[in-house]
Amino acid sequence: MADDEFLVPVRKSEIELGKPLPFSIYDASRNLLLSRGVIVRSEHQIEVLLERGLFREGRRQRLEFTRSALEEGEGAGVGGTPRTQEETLSFEAIKLMPDDTLQLQPLLEGQTERFTVRVIGVMKPKSVLVTAPMVDGKLIFVRDGQTYLVRAFSGLNVCAFKARVLKAQLQPFPYLHLAYPDTVQAMRIRKAMRAPASIIVAVHESEEGRQVGAGKLVDISVGGAKMHSPMKLGEKDQTLWLSFKVKLGDMEEYVKTPAIIRSLGEEDDEQGKPMKSLGLQFGDLNQAQRLIIMNLVYQHLLKEENV
């Protein structure tokens, strides 16, 4: 087996009944269970295999950070003019703290799944200790020497660095030692950078007031959002209170914030129904709320670059 290959989880949807397997399947100890080309003929066989934990090989891909960002400026929507926003920082500059959230992405061709882990501590200049990645409550097999693209968030910066697993530990609890990076690549996510969304919102007249309507956020940024609603909800420069949930992977954050109506208009929604369109500016979001919205925006930027 080549040194640049390691194991990634196999999902049930990747195994098609009556069709040859497109890859070989292993257990967590790298024992071969089924060779490429074998035909799985029953649901029961799939269920028995899944109980053991299934993995396949993947190849590493070269590290790529984002090369562009949307043009700065309030009101800039998705599809603004790209321009470079990267800079190189020392690892100390991002000031990771215990319990900060990181994302790990295997450096594999075609691998887009990201695992959420949390910082345990930093041993300068030796390693960064993080919790072990899990999917659906099950540990992901991690081999010493595997390399991940690690993403972190600091202020309005999203940072990325490549880190090799120095040691995967199971005792006294599962955690990883990641190699301490000398530098990180950073890109500033400006408040106006937006990601498409489909988030149901309750609208209130005040922080503790009654609900006066509802709508849907159709794009979102750290600074604000565009909302569609079938009803009129206010006038320009009026303040409303919004409550909604933002979810990304296994992270979910309940947001309740004041929002100022900065623009009003009319647009058709994705089904062609006429809607009131509101350009909203958020009040101050807490760190967790900003992080998850920044994450949404960053994922969109990466997708745009790979189109």
C-alpha cells in the first residue's frame, strides 16, 4: 500500500446493491474485507459490514487555501469581484485557546468532509493537542503520520495550515497530537462577504416582544443578511428582532439579534412567488454566532473557487 494513502470512512450510500465496488473496503485495523469489483448482493450483508466499521483508501491532495474573496462593501452580494485577501501569520498570532473549535479535512483527492474537533492545549513548539474526530458518535480511524488541512477562526480571520498527526492517543481519552506549524495562511472574511442560505426566521417587535411575522434568510454574512417575507415587516431604518438557528455540520447556534432594515424591495423567490425583500444589518453577534456564520461564508468561498 502506498505511503500517500490512508483510510477514510465509507458511507452506506457509497455501496450499491448489485454493482461492483468502486474501491476495496477495510476495517479499522486495515484488514481487507472486500476487494474492489466485488458485488454486494443484499442489504443484510451491508448492515453486517457497517457494524464492523468500513473504510476505504484515499490519496493525499496538495494543500490549497482560498485564492480569492468577494469584494468588500456593504450590500455586496454573492458573486462580487474576486481579489486576493491572503497573508501569512505566525501560529502564535491566531492565539488558539482551550475549547476553541477547529476543522480537520483529510488531504485527499475529492475529499470534502470536514471533522470538527476542539483544542485541548498547545505545547509550543512541539504540538497542538485536539480531541479526536468523530462521525455519528463513532471515532474516525486516524493513523500516525496522516496529514490534515486544519482551519481555525480568529477574529474576522479564517486561518489554515497543514498539520501531520504526530500521535493518535486513546488513553485516558481519544485525542491527537498535531505537529506545531511555523506559520499559517490567513484570509480576512469581511462583514459584507455573503453565503447563500435558506434559514427560517421569527421576527419580533422587541427583544422580549411578541412575534410580528416570519421570513427566510436567503443569504447571510457576519454583518447582515437578505430576508424574504410574504408580508411587510417594517420601514427603512426600523429595528426588528430576529431569532433563528444556524447549523453547519455538527455545530448549531441559536441567534437572537436586533437587525436594522437598510433596504426594502420586492423579488420573486426560488418558486417564482413575489416576496418582500429586506436588506438587514445585524447587531453585535457573540463569538460562537460569528464563528458559525464565518464558517458558512468560508465554505461558500471554497466552493466558488472550485467551480
